[in-house]
Amino acid sequence: MDMEAQGVAHRPDGKVVFIDGALPGEWVSARTRRSKNQWEQADLTAVHSASSQRVPPRCPHFGLHEGACGGCKMQHLEAGAQVAAKQRALEDLLWHLGKVRPETVLPPIHGPAWGYRYRARLSVRHVAKKGTVLVGFHERKSRYVADMRTCKILPPHVDALLLPLRALIGAMAARDTCPQIELACGDDVTVLVLRHLQPLSAADERLLRAFAAEHGVQWWLQPKGPDTAHPLDAGGAPLAYRLAEFGITIAFRPTDFTQVNPQINRVLVGRALRLLRVGRHERVIDWFCGLGNFTLPIATRAGSVLGVEGSGALIARARENFASNQALALAGQALAATEFEVSNLFEMTPAQLVARGNAERWLVDPPREGAFALFKALADIHQARLGAEGAPPLPEDAASWQAPRRIVYVSCNPATLARDAGLLVHQAGYRCVAAGVVNMFPHTAHVESMAVFERAA
């Protein structure tokens, strides 16, 4: 199985055939839909001998048929086997792209396979010819919106809203100018953000308020970009999730990035801190800190913390989260001294890295692009100290600067993790002591993972 959850077969001449819907070990028939010199893409037409790991999909909209929902790709594979496939994919990429093998394979982090998706972007389409409104994910390999009546990966209370939402939008005068509804669930609040291309009428706003009152949700309106999102009515309870292990509460806006799976996120944060092995006297830098998902828990363990992020708006809310948690610190236990800084981490240089000062530990949680510039700066300093040919000169004030002893890297893209791991191991003087997957998105081909690096002696 490849990274897109396609079965991988070979013709007798060695040509690779990627078969959508096929599982490893199966005997199947397939119809080629695209052919190149070295490979083909095909659709499954029949399963003659099924894998023992093939299971009936729970969702009626999953499959290869015309109009099937494209939100999930692996519902036909048993949940435990999905995790194993993702672990193999991570290990393969670490080796083939980074020439790195972790010394220890971490047990996978996994949890509920259904009702987990607390963040989602649902497309909206008024189909006038059919006299209906569609609300859901796109069809497989299509720009069309799937005709979804249920979604088993959404929380049950949100799944139950799909048909009422269709009726609501269909009753609105603005039904042709509302292309999207973004879902954001906190621990106690569910927010629906309506993207609208034209101002809403007073009558449409009354319909939204009636829907909110009936179903216990809040409406936000988004006339343009994400920064324009605002509550339809003031006074609603704020969105937040709690990290109970650390006594931390993270508040967020519905258009902010947060992990889609809150149960897995809580386990992820706990494992990351245990692997970081923070001491009370130590300084930690949290690169790509976002709203403080890792920064604030680290502040319950460390001597001091620096959170760095590229967005000034995110840093402002991270500071607010720190201040509110500091004020509510349990049992008089104040959080460690914590600073936040705005910086473009995709343009990091050795001099900028040295200017951040020494830190015994790093937590790195980048977007899909990875953290190449950050680790390249780290590698350049290491190579300069080794006197390697072609290495850049050491920055001023670098004599007393020390690389972190331990780095925990949380990744949402195993390919960029593998690339960055190769840089850390082969050029920056680190060992990959552990790595493993985090099944943040069950039934999809998305692979979240975590790796731990220690500075070599």
C-alpha cells in the first residue's frame, strides 16, 4: 500500500500498477484509467481473494462508486492494520529519503476510530436542477460535493446536523453565495463558521439564530478571509480545550489551527513531554509554537520557555493563553517564565539561531513544509565547528552557544520529517533515538508522527 492508500501491484514486466481500493495480498481485477511508461493507475473492479484485513466500511458514502465521498480512503482496512501500514510508511520514508533508522520504534498512538474529527471544512453547494443543497466533503477525484447524509468520522452531534444544515441553507436567500461551513468543536462549545460571499439579509440571520437555538451551536460569519470571521451574536461561550494532565486550557478561534482529534492530541502532548525529559532548571524552545499547545505544558515542567511562531496573531493569542493559565495556576504552581516571539522560521540563519540563546531541549512542530531552514542553520554551525570544507563561518558570539541535547520533532508530513531527520543525523551531529506514528486521522492516508533526536557525544 502506498502513501495514498492505493494497493501496489506489478505487471510481469515489472511495471507498477497503483490500484485504488485494493489491499496488500489480495487477488483482484482492475481497470486502468491512466497509463505512463513506468506506472499505471487503476480502479478496482472485483476482489477474487480478499485480505483478512478487509472490513465492511461503516459509512454508506465510502467507496469507489460514482459520487463516493473523498473524505476517507481506508475504511475498507481494519483500523489496527491502518496504523501498521502508516508505521511501515514512516520507517520506509525515513530510510529511503533520509537514510535514517530509529534506534527504537515507539508504540503507535491511536484511539477512537469514529467520531473523532472536531475540525472540518464542509463544502456547500446549491444544486438548483435537483432542488437540493449538498453539505459535506468533495467526491473522490472530483470538485463536486458528495451527496452526504451522514459522516461517521464527525462527532455524533455534528453528524446529526448534516441534513438540518441542508434544509437551513436551502431556506436562505443566500443559498447560492455560501460556499463553505467550517466546523470547530471545543470541549463545551460547537461553532459553525459560515463563509458568505454577499452580505446576509436580516431574514437569513434570523434563520441562523433559530438553528443555533434549536441545535445548541454558535454561528460565526466569514465574509472574506479567515481573519474576518466574527460571531453572529456577541456573548457566546469561548472555544477551548483542556489538557487535564497539565492543568492547562487552550482557548482558540474557530479559524485557528488546532489538532482535529482532541483525544489523540492529549496523548500526543503527554508523550512529547515525557520524551523531552525536561528538568526544572532547563530552558526549552518550542519552535512553531502556535497557540501554545506544547509551550504551556512545557512551562509546567521547565525552568523557562521560549515559544516562536511566524504569525503575530497566533503569538498574541498564545500570550493570552499563557496569561490566563498563569492566573489560574492550580495549587499555587506558577508557570515557568515564558516568552513568545514572532519570527519567520523558514528563513532561519545560524546567526539568528545563536541570537535565541542556549536551550537544553527543543520541541519542533512545523507545518507540512517541515523545519529545513531551522535544522540547516543547526547543521551549518556544527559543520563550521568541525572545520568541514565549504562550511559557512561561525556567527559572532557562537563560542558559548550550545546545540540542544535533545529534540522532539512532531510531524504532519513523514516525507519532510525524513528529509529533516537526514540533515540532523548526517550533518548536525544527532542520533535518531526513537520514532513512531500518531494516528491523528483514522481512515485517511494522512500520517502524523513523532521522532526523538539526541546530540551525539
